[in-house]
Amino acid sequence: MKKLLTLFLAVAVLMLSLCSCTKDKKTTDEMFALDTIISFSIYDSDEELSVNTIDKCKAEITRLENLLSATKAYSDVYNINSSKGESVKVSEETASILSRSLELCESVDGAFDVSVYPLVKLWGFDTKEYKVPSDDEIGQTLKYVGYENITLNDSTVTLKENMSIDLGAVAKGYIAERLYSIMAESKIQRGLINLGGMVIVYDSKADNSFSIGVEYPDTGEVFAVFETDTAFTVTSGAYQRYFEENGERYHHIIDTESGKPSNSDISSVTIVTKDAVAGDALSTAFYVFGVEKTIGYVKANTDENGEKFGVIILNSNKDTVYVSSELIDRGFELQGAFKDEINVEIIDI
């Protein structure tokens, strides 16, 4: 029988707890990177091994942020965005991530689009100097958005002039997969890393499941829990990054058709998957899709391992949650007063 470890994930940023049933020592640490606080919890009887594993993970996060950040000078992405229409040679690693990103862009018809960065900058989400642009400014900026105008030949990238890219919505997924590999290679017993909206769980014996709690937006309260032994859980929601002006909230998930923050009927979407890169990108796309289109996509598509995605979709009214049957089978249930406040609709996959 699988043992149960408990993890409450306030899906945007907060980890409440992980309890181990064994005598393995818990080693914790944190760092600020990727514009968030990243927390590490490693369980192993060898404390030195745990510390070394965390140090390796930290170094890998720093390396990949320096390679993939749109704002760090001389990163591959920074060099691409500074090219003024000229071709740029990048590392094979960056080229591989960009290639996968373009495939995902196409699979969701641009609901996730790595060329969204001009709009991100226009709204001030890159510098946090926020503003509400005019419709004319948005219209002019949209001329420089469109993943289909990115050319990738081997490790050479070419953008049309005035275009720019942001790999943020896949980079965290790629980093998550690298950190999972580091934990496996280090041969620790168990590990948990919270990247902020992306949680990684690792168990060397594959005989544990984890109980994950999902946050009700803007409250910090856990409204639902489910059990999983799947490595990656990722969430997108409008409450994670936003600003307010004249009583209106403007969030960071931009719809590239309108050039404005998405106005779908989703409040938050959580994906449970073995494919962190796809999960990272699709959590953005699903938020833009809205409930009906997301459910259709989930029913029609499998991940590259041939397995269905587990999804939890809380609607914009926050009174209905749509849950894939896979997670119902894993014990999904509402908590406390939310049992009377939220209806559960099962997505039969």
C-alpha cells in the first residue's frame, strides 16, 4: 500500500506543509529567483547529501535564469530580443526549449504565444511600472506579436524587427524537470520544491502519494485537496500578478487576440502532469481558452507520455469547479464550508 505524504499547495505561491511518515531528516532552504521565493524541502537520513542536492538545484536555477531570462543582459533570450531582425546563434538548450515552445504555441492556436513580450512590456508587467495602454497603442503593438513569425534553424533564431519573445511560461517547466532530474541523480529519499505556481514532488521508491491542497483565489484558504504521485502540479490564475487602476484589476495573462488581459470565465486552472513544460504552457493557454474550450482540449489530447492531464478549473464566479475524473479517482474533495459553496462538475476523460 502506498504511504501518504501531505502537502498543501496554495497554488499560486504558498506551501503550507509536507509531513513525512519516516525518520528521514528534513532539510529546508529557500532562494529568490525567477521573480519569486523558491522553497526546498529534502528528506533523507544523510543531511550533507540533502544540502548538496539543494545547492545543485540552486546553481541550476541560476544558470537557467541567466540563460533564458528576457530581462537579464546577454542571456540568450535578451540577445534574441536585441537582434533588430538579425539572426542570432543560441545554445542548443535554448533552441530546444524554443522549438518545443513553438510546437505548443501551434497546438493551442496562439492562446499561449512566446512572442507576447511586446504586450507584456506595454502593460508594464516586465518592470512593474504598470499602465493601461490605449487601444491605439495595443493595436500598434499587436503588429509585432505572432509566434508564426519566429524562424528557428538548428540553433539560429530570427525574429521580425520589433518582435521580442518571453520564454517565462515554459522556462519554469523546463527548470522543474531539471530539478527533478537532479533529485533523482542525487539519490535522495524524497524531495519537494515550490517554484511558485509550480510544485515538484520526488520520491525515490515511488511508494508515496502526496495530498495537495488548492487555494481559493485571493484568500489563502485551501478549498480542495487531492492525492497524487505525479511529479508536477502547476497553476495559473489572474490573482497571481496584477495591478489595479480606477477600481479595475488588470492581470498578467494577456490574450494575444485582443492584446489585453484575458477575460475568460476561469478564475484559476491547475494541471497535474508528468510533462512540466507542457503543463506550464497549457496552464496559460487554458486560462485564455475558458472553461468549455479547455475541457474540449483536455478530452482530445494526451501528454507525450500517452497519459491524460489531470485538471482542476475554478470558474470566474468561484461557485463551480470542474475536475477531471482522474483526480476524482485520486480522492478530490472540497474542504470545510466550500462543500456548500462550490458545485463539482466531473470531466469524464
